[in-house]
Amino acid sequence: MPELPEVETVARQLDPRLRGQRLQRVRLLDPLLGRPAVRPLLGARVVEVGRLGKQVVLHLDPPAGPPHYLAVHLRMTGRLIVTPRQRRVAQRHLRARLWLDHDALLFYDPRRFGTLTVARSLRELQPAGLDPVTRPLRPCALAALLRGSRQPLKAWLLRQDRLVGLGNIYASEVLFRAGLHPCRPAGSLSAGEVTRLARSVTEVLQQAIAHNGTTFSDFQTSRGVSGSYQRFLAVFQRQRQPCPRCGAPLLRLVQQGRSTFFCGRCQR
DNA sequence: CTCGGAGCCTGTCTGC
DNA sequence: TGCAGACAGGCTCCGA
């Protein structure tokens, strides 16, 4: 489901709702989640709900002992829903349920790719790549990351060990905005092209956050509200429709088994 | 080291 | 209606 803007949206909505409540009880319903050590979290107060890469992270302060962090990665189809504690909830696809003082936090995930982990330091969870939303992405930093790679640009943008936050939707959108062909070798960009790419990454992500992310089939924010960024998508899932810039029919190609959408005339 | 492809798991939609 | 195949917003593993 979510790329960085959707995760940011979820974290921002959970934060005021959960902050200050204590975690009373945790129930893991899916053996695929493994056995994260949740015992030390019980009684801990939610200090903050934030985002780390594409994970939602609850910062927890136990009554005794060091802070802990509970991280949920939603992967393709995960959702985090807050509901009043006593309310009856749908069981289908429910993988974990957390009880707090007043609310319950529900982790739904039909495809079961999502993860739930407990860490004792943020460093354990910290993704390797730069986060272009937390810190401005400087063209020279991006150039250093791209240097030497022969990987197609689209595939390069999806890796999280260099740059964190883009997924399949926004990678296509970013390349369109930057006027760069998805098959260009990542290390082949000129200085001017790198600057355009850096600016596009930042603008697309910030604009998507400003609109609460993109809703296709099943992304909803924690309040059950849909994001509205899909109104601004220029190329994603628009093959054969006219390019908003030049009017040529947009194209779809498959890279690494995943769809890429682009304009063969504007993107070079 | 780099890269592309398979695999993880379930649901939905399309076309025969 | 039934069924096979494609596809789905992510990421890890494996072999070349």
C-alpha cells in the first residue's frame, strides 16, 4: 500500500490520537509476525508516533527501563486503524491488536507482507538510505549516490538503501516530472539532470504529503479517510492516455516485474 | 560488488 | 458460472 507520503500521513494522524496513552495489552494474531518481544512494552506511555523510512514507529516510554520502539511496516496492503477500545472490530485480515488507555490500534493486512518489530534503539530501525523529506536532498548528495550505477533509473529509485521513500507510484511520477527516461542508466545523468531529479523527488513527495497521499483501492488513513493525491498523478496507470505535457500517448513497460508509466517523447 | 528474477501471500479483475 | 492468468502502493534472497 504505502510509500513515504502515505506512511507520513498515517503517523501524523496517529500521533495526536495515541500520544500520552499507555499500552495495556498486545495481541499478535498471525504467526507470520514471529514473536517480537512485546512484554517490556506493557504499561509504557506513547511519547510520539513518527515515521522512519516507510515504517510507522511508536516511541514508547516504559515505567521502568529504557525507551522502546514499536515499528510497523505496512508493505503492500497493511493498514493501521484506531478505534475506541471497547468497540467490536472486524476480524478478517486482522493481524495484531493493541489496547491503550482509551483506544485500540488495529493492524490489518490482507497480504500479510507487513512486519511488526520491537527495537530498543532507533538505530536498529534506521533505514540505510537518505530521507528526502526529513532532510532536503542536495543535488551533490544525490549525484554521489547515483555515481557509477548502471541500473535503470526506475529500478534505482525503488531501492531503499540509497534514497528512502519512493515506491512504484511515485518513482514513475518523479521521472516524468524530471523528464528522465526510466531506462536511463542511473549513473549517466548530467549535473543538470541530477538537479532536476533531486527537485522532482522533493516536490512530488511533499505535494503528496500535503494531500494525505494517494488512494487507489485500499489505502486509507487511520481515520478511514482517503488521500487525494491521485488527482495529481500525471502518468501512473495512464497508459494510452495523452501525456499532460505533450499529448503523446503515455506508455507502460515492465521493469523487474513491476509496471512503469512514462512518456516516450518528454522523457529522455 | 552489481544486477535481474523468483518468491513471499492473498485478493481482485479480465478474458476465455 | 468456472477457471486460469495477470496484476497489485514492498522487500529479501539467490544465482549469474
